[in-house]
Amino acid sequence: MEEKRHTESLLYNISEAVIAVGTESKISVINKAAEELINLSTEKAEGKTLDEVLVLTNESGNTIKSKDYCFKPQGVTVQNLMHESGGVIQYLKLQSTTIKKPKQEDECIITLTDITREKMLEKSKDEFISIVSHELRTPMTIIKSYLWMMDGDKYGRLNIKQHEFLSKAQGGVQRMLSMINGTLNASKIDQGKLQLKIEEIEIRQFLERLGQDFELKAKEKGVEFKVRVDESCQVVYSDKVKLEEMLTNLLGNAVKFTSTGEIRLTVTKEGDSFVKFEISDTGKGIDPGDLKRLFHKFGRIDNSYQTIAEAGGTGLGLYIVKNIVESMGGIVGARSGGVGKGATFWFTLPSEYYEIPQNLRESAILTLAPVSESRISSICPV
């Protein structure tokens, strides 16, 4: 008993907000920092369950119950939980650990950290980036249109050198627009505002035009471009615009960093209900130690696959691809034999009509396009 009082005294006086609960989620200890953080006294918490005194929601408004994070074998860390205290919304980081006690009831120790200030700064930053990007996109689009008209001799013929200068200017404007669009997409992902419309897409028909565009780009560099779609791959369920953006991003990288050899776009079946898109090249490759840096925000690889001089991008492309794919229920990956040995990037997407899982709805705003009754019945027979 003395040891228990000593432990409770230590917990009560530490600066971090701590709550301890038993296996029935009854509160056994709530320290001073936790009382102040969530505006709850020990007397009010006595004899009550954690869910009665600590109401937590995620940013989508879904309530997070104590069973979701208490008494988990490996412990749990949850970011950006929301809690209302005295009419003020707080953002909290929650960490839980299970304490095993021989011949006694196990306890779950919950640590709460107030991250409201950091969250507000992050939101302000995202809003600033979004506003600036929107404001930049309009004038850049206007500049691009006027350059296009001049390059097309719409208002008088230009000489060869003038066309050369205009071509370089158009390329610069297009790169700037790509960077702006990438920044906007990343900002939407970070704010949970990415909008996706899931619909049934005929794979071969969809890839026909896209393949023609990249075949021309590859031919300009003296590189062979091949597309192969497995017979078992008929349809995929995805946002059509986002799927084109992702393939354009990955194929564009492959063309950019491949000088000789070939680029392959292969579509195969992955398991019973997924399709795998795989883009392989014989280009510059990736150092094995750099693979782990891929798909992270601003995850440039300056000494291998993406050099500053060649890439000229923001390092957001793969980060955006990863988040879009995962929001639609798929996964992404990459592999390479090393520098100079080419690289392969791949992602999977559902090949069957599906209901979007709740946990994926929290990372994006998704809707399902209408699907014919015959298609639904063939996939999900009654």
C-alpha cells in the first residue's frame, strides 16, 4: 500500500499529463498536469470510466474510445486528437502503455501532450501555402497562354531564335505550374481535403492515349517504350484524373532519368481484388540506402535518382502519389539494383467495386460514381 501511494505521488507531480486506468477502464490515477490540461479534478474523476470524463475525437469528428488505445500489446500513439475543455478546442497527442502486474489488475498509462499551438501554426502554414499557390496559378496560366499564341505565330511570324526562346519560356512556365499544382495537392492532403471520385475504369482504353503520349516522349530521347496489360486485368476502381496524374508523374520521372534502353508500363493482377501498375526503366537507378527516403514530403534524392540540376521539382510528386494510392485502398513501393541499374516504381488499386473503409474516409473526401446494377451483381452476388 505504501509503495502504491509513493507511485501515485510521483505520477501526480510529474509535469507530463498522465492518467492511469484499470482493465474496466476505471480511472485509478489522474495527475495534476492532466487535471489542468483537461479541466478535471481527481474528485470528479473518482469511480468513473475514462470515456465518461475524456471525450476525444479525430479531425473527421469520429469519437475515439478508450478501447481503441488502451491495453494494446505494443502500445499506441495517436496524433491530432481533439478535446473540448472550457469551451476551447485542444489538440492532443496521446500515448498509451500497458503495465503488467503479477497477481494484480493490469493498468494502462495514458500520456497526453497539448499540441494545440503546433497544430495552429501548421494550419496557418498550410493555409498560407494554399492561398499563395492559388494566387500564383492564375497569372502563370495567363502567361502560358500568351506564350503559346506567340509561339504559334498568331500575331506575326517569328524567326527560329525567337521560337527557341519562347520554347524555353514555355518550359519554365510549365515547370512552375507543375510545382504550384504539386504544392496545392500536398496542402490538400495535409488538411484532409483531398477529393477523390471513385469510378470504374477500363484499363486498356484508359492507357491507350496515355501510352501514345509517352511513346513520343521516349522516342525523342531514343528510348523504347512498352506497355503490357495482363489479360486478367480488365477494370480498376480509381479516380480517373488522379490515376492519370500518378502515371504521368511516374512515367515522366522514368523518361527524365533514362537515356538509353527502355521504359516499361506493366499492369498485372495482384491477389484476388487488386491491380498492380508497375513502371520500370533502365535509367540512373537509386542507391539502396536512399530507397527509404522515397514517398516522403520533399524527399529528394540528390545523389542518385533525383539531382537538383535535372529534377527541378519540389520533391512532392512521390509523396502525393503515395497518399492518393493509400486513400483509395492501395499500396506503393519502389526498388532498384543500385545507381546506374534502373528503377521500378509500382502501386496497387482495387479491381473490384468496394465500400471505402472508414479509416480511409478520414484522410480524404471520397465519393463513389454510379456503377451499373449488372456490374455490382456480378461482383457482389446476392
